[in-house]
Amino acid sequence: MPSVPGFTDNPFLNRSDMVTAAKALVRPLENYRSDLGARVKIRPATVAAFDDVAAQLEGFARPLLAIGAFIDDERDHGVVLRWMRGLAAGVDPDSAEYWGDMTDFDQRMVETESICLALLTAPDNLLPLLDDKARNDLKVWMRQINQHEMPQNNWRWFRIFVNLTLIKVFNVPRSEVSAIMDADFDLLDSFYLEDGWSGDGKWSEERKQADYYSGSFAIQFAQLMYVRYAVEDDRRVEKYTQQAKQFATNYWRYFNEDGAAIPFGRSLTYRFAFSSFWAAAAVAGIELPHPVHELGAVKGLILRHLRWWSQHTDIFSSDGILNIGFTYPNMYLCEDYNSPQSVFWCLKTFSVLSLPETHPFWTCDEAPYPRGSLNTTHLIKPPNHIMNNSEEHHYLLSSAQMSGKPHKAKDAKYCKFAYSSAFGFSVPTGPSLAQVAPDNTLCASYDDGDNWKVRSNPTNTYIERFAVGGTELPVLTSSWRPWKNVDLQIETSLIPLSQSTPGWHVRVHRIRWAQEAERTVLANGFQIIDGGFAVPAFTATGHHIPELPSENASAAEGCLKGDKSYLAISAFGASGIVDLTTVSIIQPNAPQGAGDAAKEELVASEAHILRADPNSNLIHPRTFIPILKYAFVPGRNEETGLFQSTPLKEVWLVSGVFAVSFSEHWSGDVSKLWANRPKISVLGRESSSGSLRFKVE
């Protein structure tokens, strides 16, 4: 397995360890640097959608985010000098390595952020290494960003940092750029949701995204860096400071006690950029609220996260370069804007190295994870996430996000029901069911079962409350239409139950369709698959977990098939699913005496283990997914072949989803948790309010 000394063997205890890690990440890039130093092209090469010169600029600029690791050590003077010579060559129109003029919507705009932050962080170290011509060339090149169109998203922060650098480093009068900056601020502030969260663009029917990209290493990171370097802008500094405090109140929940973060959304190949919000908060000197009010708490969140990543050596190629992927190389995950050089956006977390060794951040003790300070189940309203921070499993429930833009695997990244720091999530590799890898999502088919529609573009999202064992818990409900030309809708309510029945959450599916659809495209029935968590498919010795002859959850490793249930136990954890539907649930308005036989005629369910396509999961390259297959038979009269006059047009189904992550922080009994299944005894909707009503036993 690849290893990178200085990173994969790093204890990540102090500033010196982070300096060592930053140098270990950046040093291998020297083998791919151009003669004049302005470009980096990693080989073997893959490409992004933008031009390759811009991609090579990424390789030059993004390592500058870790400039704090290099400026204080005389032994690194040559490294910094090469960077500045490369910068001079990149902005010189007469140089063979000129980065090129900017155009509308140009990737070059993105890379200005790293350059500007380096100059703002260490002007006294860097500017003396540029002669007058280089400084003028740099100003001219950067100012092009004010002359071109930009997307209406987080990119506007790049222009703000260019203009801030022109003011603060190059003494350009603020009046020359204030109008552009104010317009960009107005747009960016319109993305704000609530409780410190922003979307990457305005929340609309085309874009409902609130993830790490918008919430940590893009907008929140930029706001805090602006707080650190702003000039005469007290109003915005105070506003962004307050938003950061609100955001921090719950953002810690996305990180587990072992340092792992729950992967969700896009740009996940930037890996430990997840913790860049914490780094920026430290750099900005923000005093955060409970339970992260101490610097040691912020320090712990960063260092534990880096320790977790240091254990995943397959994030490196054999030459020590970070690869595209998550815990291993995975091109199915990446977006069209990911070049081999893009991954070094992860170095945003290393911006904390701009704080000197004597800063209280480095001299304080690392505080433990704030477990027990708050309830383990918690609703975070802006992203519509229910967080579960219990010891047996760290995951979130989600129901409302989506993207109308054609990002690769966008439905997998935003529209699944659950995302886990232990089991990750899966992205599609092709059209077959195993290639779709439908963990924690629904997919539907009305033909031969070879063509599947996966849950996407949820609508009618709302939040309800219900009581279990005297505790009020949130429920997320949303709707999905699998096919535009079929009048069929699936409304799903996600019910977190870890506080009453550890390891479990429940999905209540209300499926309705029109009689006309039943006569036509649904005439031969249809199928729906509900998937559980994707469990790693290997035993401790590296073999596939075996199929066991009977249900016995006390077995150490294996797949256990039960009565409409399946449980898979591997060396890493357990994942299961069970049909909790009862006759009274499946057809609430059916005549009395319909019985089990009627239920089976309408909907037949069966549990399976799906062997997902290799390399579909972000964290584990080979996984098994417990699934429930619901087969629907419309209301056909078998004797006459004609549809009944009152065909079934509504069905309620209940899936119980189970998962436990094996870790040093949990030592429970899987068999007991698996046997302690929740029961839904009443189900329906209040006619007056439309609210979900049921009882969980």
C-alpha cells in the first residue's frame, strides 16, 4: 500500500506535525513542476472540463494555501523562491509559461484565491521576492477578474479577495473597486439561509444545495478569511463573525469521535478540506459558542480529522501524490471540474499554519470530542438534516436537497435518505441495479426490472415532530415522482429512532398512483427497491463475507437472511433492512377482513443482498447492500382480466433500516440491537392538517 512519510505516519499532535504533513503533501509536486515553476502537471494525466493551462495553474496555486509551513524555516527559502519565480512567470505575458488572459467564467478566477490568501498571509515574506515588473504584471493579471462575467455562486468571493489584495497589498485605492465589491457582497449575502448556513447560489427549484462546498471550504471559509484580513469594514466583519458562531453550533456534529466526517454533496475529492472551517475560525480569532467554545475543541476537531485521513494510505499514488477519489482512487466520484491538480484544495485546512507556534491555538491542550453535551439526535434545519451522533453509528438523514446542474452522480450526492461517516455512500457506475448501487435510496422500475429510476429532485419537503418514549423527535418528509409521464408519487417520512432503538431508523413510504396509470404503463405491475447502508464486503482476513445458513446475528461475519429481512455483518460493521409493513398499514382504507392474503396479492416484499459494483462506494471499494424489493400488482381481476372498478391507488410501506459501525468507541451486542426492532402500530394522515400520525412501539 502507498505510504507518504510525514503524513501517513504522522501523529498530528501539534503545529510541528502539521508543518511536516504540509511539506509531505507539497514536496512530491516538484517532480511535475515546469522549468520556470509556473505550472504543475501531474502524470498520468486526466483532464477537467476547463483548459489544461488553467489546470496546471491549479497545481501551482493551491499548494500556496499551506504557505505558513514554509515561510519561517530558512531551509525552505528555496521552495518559496521557486514559488515566487513561478508566480512572476505565470503573470508575465511574454513568458512561455504565462497562464493566459482571463475570459468569462474562467477557471483562472478560482485560482486567484490561493494566490491572494498567500499574499495576505505573508506579504513581508513574499513581496520582496518579486521585482517591480513582476508586481505590476501580477496586478494587471489579477485585475482582469473585474472585467469579466462570473457565475452567481461562491466564485464571487474570489473576486472579493483579488480586490482586497489590491487594496491591502498593492495600495490600490478602495474607491476604485468598492462598487464591484459591494455588488459581489450583495449577491453572496442573498445565498444566506439561516443559522449561519449559506447555499452555493440562491435556494431555488433548480438548486437546493447546502453541503461542505458551501458550508465549510467555500463560503464559510471565505467569510472567515475576510474577517481576518478585511480593511475598514466592521459591519460585514461583525455579520460574518456572528454567522460563523451560529454555524459552528451544529457543524461539529458532522464529525465523528474518531475524526471521520460524513461525506455528503459534491467536491468530496477535496477530502480534509471538510475541516477548513475550523482552521479559518482559528485564523480569524473567532470565539465560538458551546460546545466548541474552547480553542482546544477546535484544535481537536482538526487534528482528529487529519489523523483519520492519515490512516487511509490509498489516497496517495505510488509517487506520493494525492489522487482523485475519497479513501481510494475513484473517478466515478469526481466532477468535470476535477483535474489531477484540483485535489490540493484540501490544503485549506493547513491555512491554520499561518498562526505562529506561540499562538494559544498551538499551546492549548486538545479537547475531546463533545459527546454527551447535547442530544444524540438533532435537526439542523437549513440543510434539512437530522444528525445522529450516537456511539453505535454516526450518520445523517436527509430529504430535501438536489441540484439541477449536471454534476456527476448528483442524485447520489444529494438525494439519498442517509449518509454515514463509517459506510459512506455509493455513486453509480452504470445502469444495472448492481451498478446503480442504491444504498439508502429508492429506485423504481415498471418494465422488466432492468431499467431503474433513482430517487431525485425531492419536492414538498417539510418537518414534523413526534414523541417516542417521552422525547420529541423530528421527522423529515418529502415526495418523489419516478417518471414524468406516470402519475405516481412516493412520499417518504424519515423517522430517527436511535435514542429509543439504537441502530435503527424507519422509512414510511406512502405510494399513490392514478387509475389511468394503472391501466397503461403500470398494467403489469411495478417494482420499488429500498436500500440500506452499504457494508464493507470483506472479512477480517480479506475474503468476502459468507452467506450463513440461518438467521443468527451472533455470528461474527456473514450474511443472514430472515423473514423479509437481511443482515450483513463484516469486520467493519453491520447493515440490515427489514419489512415492517403490516396489513393495517399497507391499505389503511381497505375493507375489514382483507387479511394477509390480500396484502400479498397487492404488494409482495422480499429481502436480498445486492453485491454492488466494485468501486461504487466512496469509503469501501467492495460492498454489499441489504435491500427490500417491493413488487406491486395492480387491482386486476384474475378471472376476467379486467381492472377492478375500485383499484388500489394508495399503499403504505414501512422499511426498518439498521446499521452499526464497529469502532473503539462502541462495544455493544449487534444481535440484541438487531432483534430489538421498532414496531409501527398505527399509520395515517390527519384529514384536517395532513400531518403524519402513528405510534412507534
